[in-house]
Amino acid sequence: MVSTADRYLRFTRTAPGRFLTRRLGLPRPEPLRRWSPVHPELDGPLLRLTAAAPCPGLAAVLARTGLEPRTGPGTAGAAPPPGAPAGAAAEAGGTARVTAVSHGAPASGTGAEATPPPGSAAPAATAPAVSVAYAAVVVDATGIREPEELRAVHAALHPVVRTVATGGRVIVAGTVPDPDDHHQAAAQQALDGFVRSLGKEIGGGRTVNLLRLDPGPAPGGLAEAAGAAESTLRFLLSPKSAYVSGQTVTVGPGRHTTATDSGSPTGTGNPGSPAGARATGDADAAATATVSTATVSPSGPLAGRTALVTGAAGGIGASVAETLARDGAHVICLDVPAAEAQASALAGRLGGTALPLDITAPDAAERIAAAVTARSGGLDILVHNAGITRDRRLANMSAGRWDQVLDINLSSVLRVTDRLLEDGVLRRGGRIVATASIAGIAGNTGQTNYAASKAGIIGFVRALAPRAAAEYGVTVNAVAPGFIETAMTAAVPFAIREAGRRMNSLAQGGLPVDVAETTAWLAQDGSGGVNGQIVRVCGQSLLGA
Ligand code: NAD
């Protein structure tokens, strides 16, 4: 685990740092709070707003995400926050309702939202109380079908956006643009631009994401998609998604499970996790708030699953292995034979298995199959994380550099996946998570080989996902890391490294655990409705935005 080398971030937390950054208008990154067993949830209430006809089932799902519903101060007659005009929603012509629920707060209501039936006019919003700092605000905009109705999103969020706590979350729930209805498509696509812009301006370590519910062709699909979004909402509404912002995640009515088996382990176990990250809140504590675990959680969402992580000896892969083990999986840690000592040490700590193997070996899939079969008869989670860079401008790039990067980062992923799927080694209900990169979206000087390989991963995921779901009952998704503090990025020249760190909405690099938490969410049984998605873990990097 690389502790943060981000000296600038630490400097901005000092008195001279605060003075200078203010005077010079320099970025002032807010230290992000990651998940830790002593502090597993966001602090404060969750405000639910409905901008149009409500999504059936969404309120119930939110109430199941471990949040205790209560009748919040915003439900009736509360005063608006400072600076916000009273009745702003009504004034702007919007229709919105607010309901507050909070983490662990004593229930004083039923949790049922007093929203109007679909199609009826919703009453104007009442603004929430002044004093509340909301941990999260969720706006249900799934019912918006016309651009004029977008005003309700403005009306809902305008009075409360300043009340979102530092490090809090804003989630807009929309639905997929309908290719047969250009009015609905315009309105729903507009939410994407809205979310991306709010993510860039909101600051303070807050994140803003769009959850797109895909109802599919079946009647009642929207409610089903809302049910399938539970694991995604749990992730986005937790400290685990600290470095995921400006993203659109689509969830369809795929196979999913309920709260009991998609819940995150909270508060118990993980004796190796450092305490103190919560108390200090400083950059160092945040940087070390990883899920360094020595035990496998028997009650975690991945309990009983067997996972294979390639490139697990260090960097992001080691953190992925630790996080999957924290959530209950038996992890097979694959890395090149030269890294066997590190992979074995990690596997030993996690109660997993080391597999020294070059993933480009012609018999790699067979050897994985043999290791998996010996262990548990089948594989449930396949994480393609191994990757390398061999940077040169194209004019200076040898065929050898090109081939090596393409083979490790892309071709081996296809070869191994094909064999494990076709031979039934990857079981029904399985999860494949590949590793792309923002370089595969935006391109990068000196990285024609690397960016090609990572863009190839995106093509692979999008094409295979529907077929793998239909034929094998397996989902295929990718994480696309931005600037993550690892040995790979530590080797980048200083000026480029510093630019990479700051050029995102959170003005800092991510940590391996940010990618690991995203992978663990996609690996859950409860994430069966998430398929074919490329989720950027980049703090909303400006590159490729
Ligand atoms: P890293 O170099 O720290 O770790 C990569 C691991 O892959 C190493 O343990 C290495 O031994 C292993 N590996 C390399 N070739 C292999 C092979 N042929 N067979 C088996 N294992 C092999 O890199 P990282 O920063 O942790 O990156 C992990 C993944 O994330 C890579 O796919 C990388 O492209 C991607 N990524 C990283 C960043 C970042 O900022 N660090 C950004 C975007 C994408």
C-alpha cells in the first residue's frame, strides 16, 4: 500500500497552506473519508426529493439501504436554508417533495413517502430545515418526460445544495433515454449534463452521480430496476464511493438479491483496519484507511464465493484482493512468478491462495481452471487487473513494446475469459470485472499502446455483457481508474504526476482502495442488474470528461 505521497494536500491543511492557497486561488482538495470498520457510514440524514411522478419502489429501496426512515424536518413547514428563497421550488414552477431519512436515527415514521400517484400533479416542495447538513440528497427524476419538467430538478436541489455536508453525496435517479420518444430522451439525457456540471462545481469532497434505471420491455420494469439498484445505492451512499463522481451508472432489472445478502459488512471484524481515520480526518489517516484485513468475513456479501484477481501482488490488485476477502470471498491471488513471494504473503494473510502464473502463458486458462477446481469446483468472481505500461511516442515505439502491452492488458483478458466461460469454470451468477483506464477514454501522449489496450477492454465489456448474461448468467463490467497513487503513477515525472493528481473535481489522486471498493460492489450478487458498465474511478477527471 502506497501511503499518500500527496504532500500538497497535506500542506493545504496547514495554516500557511490555507493562507497561500486562498491568496493564490490554488486548488484546495478536501481529504476524502474512506470506509473503515469504525466509521462505515456517511454522517447525517439523507434527503429524498421527488421531481416528478415517483419511481415505484425507489423509496422502499432507499429505506432498505441501512438507513432508518424518519419524518424529517423537511416534510412540512420547515424554514429554507440561509440564502434560499422560501418556497423556491414552487416559485420556479417545479414540483418536488422532500423526505428525510438518516443513518441509524430512531424511526419515528413508517418510511412511506407521501408522494402523489404517478401522473398526478405533485404539490410544491417545502424546503428542509436550516440546521441540517445532509449526508446525501437523492432526487427522483425518473418521471421526467419533457425538458420543461427539468425545472423541478432545479427547484428541488437549488434550495438544498448548500446543505449537503462536506464529503456528502448527491444522486439523481433517472431512467434510460427512450429512442422512440425524443422528448423523453432529451429530458433524461439532460440529467447527465446536469450531474457532470454539479459534480464539477459542488466542491468540498462531495460527489454527484446519476443512477439510470432501465425498465426493459417488461411491465413493472421500473420498479424491478429500482429493486435491482439496491447494491448500487448502498455503494454510492457510502464512504466506499469517495472517489467516484460525475458518473452515470445504468441498472436494469437483472437478477438481484435483497438486503440480507447484498448488505455491506458494517462495524465488525477487520481487525487489521486502522482505527483513527475517523477521528483525525487528516490526509494521512484518509490515505491509510484501506481495508487491510487479516480475516475473511463469513457474513460479508461475498461469503462463500471464490474470486480470482490477476496482478494481485501489489498496487490496485492487492487492494482488490484485500477488499474481496474483507467481504467474505476466498481470493486466488495471481501474479507473475517473479512476484510469488508478495502474492503468497498476501494470500496467506487473507486466507486465500497464491497462483504464480504469467497471464499471457498459452496454458493460463487451463492452469487457472485447475487451481479453481482444486479449491472449490468453480469460480464466481474474475477480476482482470494485471496491466503494464511501456510508454513511448509512436515514432519511437518498438513492435515489442506494442505487443507486450496489448498481450498483457487485452489479448490475455479475452483468451482467459473465453475459456473460463466456455468451459463452465466461471459459474452461473458469476461476475467479471475488467480494468480499463481513463487513458482508454481520453488517450494519452506516449501511450498509443496502453490506451489502445484499455479502449479495447471497454469494447470487450460492452460487447460481451449482454451475451454473457443471456448465455451464462454472468455480468461483465469494467472499472476505469483515473490517477491512482500506486507504484505505476509514482514513476511518472513530477510535473505530469502533479497535473494528473489535480485535474479532477476532487483535486487529488485516488487510492487503490477506491478501485477495490468499486470492484467489490460490482462483484456482489446484488449487482446483477449492473451489466456492461464502465465505471470511472477518477474523481471526475477532466481527461475524457
Ligand atoms: P502495478 O504495476 O502496481 O501492478 C500491476 C500488477 O500486475 C503487478 O503486480 C504485476 O506483477 C502484475 N502483472 C504484470 N504483468 C503480468 C502478467 N503478465 N501476468 C500476471 N501478472 C502481471 O499497477 P497498478 O497501478 O496497480 O495497476 C493495476 C491495473 O490498473 C492495471 O491494469 C493498470 O493498467 C490499471 N490502471 C492503473 C492506474 C493507476 O493510476 N495506477 C490508472 C488506470 C488504470
